[in-house]
Amino acid sequence: EYIQIYSVMKKTLLIVVIILAVIIALPVINLIRWSLQIKKPLDIIIVDKTVPTLEREHHKPFSWILTNDRYVKKESNTGYSYKKDYYGFFPQRPLRDKKWDRNDYHLADIINLANKSDAIYFTDTYGVFFNDWFRGINKSRKSRKIYGGLNNTDFLLLKEMKDRNKLIIMEYNSFDYPTAEFESVRTQEKLGISFSGWTGKYFSSLDTTTTDFPIWMTAMYRKEYRKPWTFTKPGIVILKEKDIVVLEEGKQLKNPIPRIVTDDASVQKYGVLPSVAFDQWFDIIDPLQNKVISKFKLDTTPLGDTLLVNNSLMNEFPAVVQEPVRQRTYYFSGDFATYDLPFWTARVKGVEKLKGVFFSDKPDDTRRFFWLYYRPLINTVFNDYYTSLKKK
């Protein structure tokens, strides 16, 4: 009997050792597979002015994709560092000292930069504000800007890149405050779109006692409607200068989370999900002559539809648009490049297969946006562009 027990224990231990060996070996094998991928030299300008933490989560996901897909800088043949390879706001260690630096391009750099660069991505131009930088400050109203906004130099670089038929991606909040109206209007003209002035966001709770809820919204609401803010459920807030629209679950909304929906042809081309939940900020634009690749869709009730119509709004509006002639300029109407993920995973090939770890099958799991929408979209855009440059 003792020999039998010993034999069972030995087998069990062997199985455990084998399982552990596989668990340890798989990442190593996939790291080797990643390192054996052919490098893709492409010089990409990344602009991120909204970096209030060391995590840099407003461009980190994009840098993750570049690393995972083996894009490298031409001169050094090295990958893109999310900590160093961008223009914008640079927080300094230790963060508690509140010291920061900036990495800007200047007018004298623009022609040379546009000539030698292959692509530009404005991931976030909003900037860093006093209340965001100095945590714990009263958030009852909007605070003053420390750094940020799309400026004249940004516009001129965008123009030079477009004149040279380079790849351009710009996303949410390039047109609204704190960007000056003059820069906003001519940037919209250059992209061939029109900004409505409306921006919005989903909130998992409209209760003002929730951590990090923008309290200044309640003052806007009281001023416009002459009644107190009584919302507590999940919902969407849409804003324009002094106007505010609140859509709450159970009243104006069925499912409160906005969705990004894509037609069959674009699903096929970009490899994205036909429908995915999105919980970050968005803006509402008129695409004019641009091709609409994906749309935002709000799941409104008849009461919600009425409220939107009364403010000249609809429950569907563009999420991703593409310039239709040369097809190398894109505008993303949402805060797409915002997601915090462990950067070391970028060097593991096939990491997305661990879906139970990073995201679930639940349709309302907003983590699915990065893995099943943003990542394949960026991969397709850059791979197509890189292939077209190689053919020249």
C-alpha cells in the first residue's frame, strides 16, 4: 500500500513538474519567436502632450503595438520606447517633486522632420492641467493649463506631412479646448472634417461621490437646467461649451456603454470586431467627404432620442474616418490610444491568445477594445502603409 501511495505521489509530482516546465517554457519560446520576426524600419513621430503620470498610458498602447509588430527606427534599428520616443510632456522622477520637461519640435525642424519621417500620430494633444498634475486639489471647476493644446507648429508639421503623402493619424481632442480656435479650424480643414463642438464620455456611475468624477459638470447642469444633479446610475455625458446633455441608464439609455460598430467590408479589411464597447472620451464630427470606417452607436430609448434631437444630435456618429483619395490620413473620434498594459508583454508573440488574462468574452468588457479593435486596426493601417512603401 505504501509503495502504491508513493507511486501515485511520484506521478503527481511529475505531472506538476511538467506543467510548471511548460508554463515557464512557453513565454521563453514566444519571446524567441518574437525576436526572430523580421524588423520593419519605419520612422514614426508620436505626439503626446497628456502625460500626467510615468505610465504614459495615452501613447503606451501604440508603442506596445509597434514593439510587438517589430517596427524599428531606421537610423538605430532599435524599437520604440514608450518612455522616450515621443514629443510632448515628460514627467520627471521622483513624481512627488512635480518636476517636468518637454520635448518639442520647432519651426526650424519642420521641413527636415517631414522629409525624414514616414508617419505621424497625434495620440493626445489635450495637455496637462493644474488639477491633474497636483493631485488632491479641489476639482469643482476646470483648472488652468500647464502644457498642451494643438499649436501652429503642430499644424505646419501636419501640413508638410500631408503634402508629402505620409501616413497621418490624429485622434480625439485635437479641436476642442485648449486648442485655439484658429488652429482648430484650419486643422479640421486640412483633414476635411468638421467638428460639431460636442464631446462626451461614458461613466460607470453618474454619482458625484464616485472617485474622480468631474464635479464641474454638475455646476454646468444646474446653470443650464435650473435644477439639481440627481443622476446616480451609469450613463453618458455630452458637452458643448455651456451646454450639457445627460443620458442615464433606464431612462434615456438601454445599455449605457457606447459601442463602436463596423460594417462587414471594414471588418474584413481591418480584422476588427463588428461591435465593441468603448468607455473613453469621444467627440462628434461631420465626416464631410471622408470615408467612415466605424461609427459610435448609443443604445438610446425614445426619451433619449428626443433629448438628442432637441440638441441637434443623433445616436450614431463617426468613430474612424479616412481621407478617401490618397487614403493615408485618418481621424479617430475617440481617446483610442489610452490603455495601461504591462509593456513586457509586447515582446511575447501570440500574447493575445491569453484572452482570459487580458480580456473576457463579455460584450461589455471594455478591455476588448484594445485587443479586438484598436490593435488590429493599427496593425492593418501600418502594415498596409509599410508594404506600399516597400513597393516603391
